[in-house]
Amino acid sequence: SYKDDRPFFAYCAFTSPHDPRTPPPPYSTLYDPSSMPLPANFLPRHPFDNGELRVRDELLAPFPRTPEDTRKQLCDYYGMISSQDAQVGRILKALHDSGRAENTIVLYTGDHGLAIGSHGLFGKQNVYEHSVGVPLIVHGPQIRRGQSDAFAYGMDILPTLCRLTGVSQPDNLEGQPLDGIIAGSTASVRSSTFHPYIAHDKTITGARTQHAVNDGRWKYIRYRVRGKTTVQLFDLHNDPAETHDLSSEAASRAEVDRLDKMLTDYQHALDEPAVWRAA
């Protein structure tokens, strides 16, 4: 068992789940393609050019996307996730065997989600819900069981760990501590989130941009690709898979205007180049 009382910090980085999707046995055959359901928002092709349709992960599947290939790649993806889960289990067992499990905070986070067929996409180079989210799990002494749908960013992790460990945090952090949410005493630390994805074409003016804002119910996306602007509006309460774009409906005009201003305000606050803000 672990006898040293000094505080310790251990960081473990995995290469999965990520391409190439090559889960080791027995995880390579853990899931059956014939019974693997397709995503609710599966499409053979994305409905318009989002500026990143021929990059990296998008080239790992045929055009148009086929149900058969998508099911096989989902099995590989889930196989890698299950394999990683087993390795995380080994770490937790070693922590328990060391005698320090009851006095150690474990925080798990990861990369953005891969689309694997959702919206006709395969990678994470987009701002749909399936790809902007990352896992965030915190476990440790006096941390209650439960979950929260509060908005959080990766930059919230450091101030959160500082609060949980009683360590003074640097003054220049932009993240928000999530200890109140973890304790159940605070419902949220922000009312909306901003999601920028910028693909550079050598110059700022040639950038292909995807920007989104989410206020908890409404999700608004603005694309600027090769001089063309495209927008989408989704009601996440009634359409969590983002399959019904409401942006062109007259009844949605007020929400489009409100969220477009919110998005632009975020861009100003973060000092993004003016050409990325142009309508």
C-alpha cells in the first residue's frame, strides 16, 4: 500500500478513441455491425458545404455515407471506447490497491466526439452537439453521486481542482470553478456557451468559419464558407439530434435575431477578426 502522505498528481493520456479505429481483441469483435443502430441524425451527405467536408476524418468513409460502412465504423469506435474503459478500470484498481482511493480526486475528460455518420459527417470538425461536447467526470472524497446539465468548458477544470484541493488559483484564469455544481449548491456558472471552429486558408480573410451559441434550449449556428453565409436554428428541447432546422420559419425570426446578436457579441468580447463576424 501507499505509505507516503505527500500529495501526488498523476496525469494519464490515452490515444483513443481516435482514428485509426483499431480496437484490440477482444474489443475488435465486441459489437456486431448487423445489430448496430445508426445515429438518429444519420445522413448520406451533409446538406451543404460547411467548409470541412474533405478533411481528415471525413475522408475515412465513402461518399455518400453508407449504412453498412457507418455501422462497421461505429463498432470499431465503440470497441476502442470499451477498451479504454477497461484501462481506466486498471488505473482505478491500482489506486484502490494503493490505499489512497478514499483521499484522491479523479477527474476524467477527453477529446470532442466523432460524428460517425451523424449529419453525414465522420469527424469532430463541426459544431453540432455530437461533436462540441466532451466527457467530464469527477470522483473523489465528499463528491456526491449525480450528474448535471450545467454548461462547462475545459478551462473550468483548473479552477475547479484548485477549489476542491484548497490550492490558491492563479489570478488570470478565465474558467469558472464548478465545485458548487459538484456539491449541488449551484445550478450553473454560465447561461450560454460559444463554440467557434475556424479552418484557415492561409489568410484570415480566406478562413472558413463555423460558430454556434447555445442558451440551453436554442442552438444557433452560423457558417461562413467561401463568401457564403448559412445559418441553422435548432430547438434542443424538442430536437436534441438537431434534425429540424427552424431558421427559415417565420415563427423563429425573433430567436434567430436574438441568437445572431448573442453570437456576434461573443465574437466582439473575444476580439475575433471582423471578417469572421460579417453577416
